[in-house]
Amino acid sequence: MKTIGARVGVLLVMILLGIFLFITGKEHAVFIENKGEKYTPKNAYYILDGQKEIKIKEKKKKRGYVKGTDHTIVVRFKGVDGMEKKVLKEFKTKMGQKITINLAMIEDESKWLKSEKIEKEKK
């Protein structure tokens, strides 16, 4: 009876470990765009989760990849007044979500991050 209990316990631990590793190791595509409503910086630079700094030009869109659920982005650009600004933001990703970050709107709390549910195509 002890061996059956031990085997069931090990099996449950392995299942829980598999679920945890699947969620934390899932790679997500994050779209980063530089398109503003009023002001768009000519060049913006961003660092996604401590990776290398990437330059994005005005009215362009790029794709980055992140793993896990909690992420940070550091954005550097010249503002309207010509002074260089540096902004740090944190965001979360979920399975089945498309994340779009707008660097031109990064200072606006409501418009910098757009999360949409990915729907599968029906045949």
C-alpha cells in the first residue's frame, strides 16, 4: 500500500512540475510599434527583459520574443521638448494573448499596452 501511495505522489508531483514548466517556459511574441497619435519620436530604443538594445524608427513595427509571464521594457527616446527620456514599464503575458506595445504612447498609462485574445480560424 505504501508503494502505491508513493507512486501516485510522484506522479502528481511530475504532473504539477510539467504544468509549471509549460507556463513559465512558454515563449510569447510581443509586437513593438512606434506610431503615435500626436507625436512620434524619429528614433526610439528599447530593451525587452534585459536583452540587447534595439532601435525602432518612426512608424515601424517589430516583433520580440519573451519567456514566462512577468516582463519589463525600458524605452529611451527624445520627447517633444528635445530632451532625452527613459521610461521603465512592467507588464504580464498570458497564454492566448497578443501583446502590442506602442513606444510613442509609453507615457500614457492607458494606451501604451494593448492585449488582444488570439482567436483560432474556423474552417
